[in-house]
Amino acid sequence: MGSVSQRDFFLYSCMREYMKANSIQLFDGSVSYGVEYANLSAEELSSLHKAAVVFTQGIRAPDYSDREHGLPAVFVLCQEESEKYPN
């Protein structure tokens, strides 16, 4: 297993929090993986997680009735936002 950077942990948290906020069944364990393999303090992990929660609140909810344009590009948005953090 590799090392998990701040950027990675933010991305993992962002995706997870979007799923939780929109009642999408959780299917990924990357946050737990990140906690286990990151060389970050508890304070850093908590701060990154809080930042991810705040960021995901600004992503619109999926609109499943619009098959063509109803799904926001969550992974892309989270990945772009994660660029703020060291790799």
C-alpha cells in the first residue's frame, strides 16, 4: 500500500461526503484507507475532512429525472478542488 497525501485524503473525503449528503449508498472505503495509510496528524485529517464537507455542500444534488444532464461531475469537481493541497 502506498502513502496517502493531503490531496488524496481530501479527494476521498469529498467523494464520500457527496454520497452521504445525497443519500447515495456508500460503496467506497477510501477514507478508511486514507486514515490508515496517511502520514498525517489527526488534526490534519480532521481539517481536510471538514474542508471536503464544506466543498461538497456547494455541489448540486443529482437529478435522476434528467438522464442527459442530471448528474454533476462530482469526481472532476472534487479532484480539481484537491489540487489546493500538497501531494
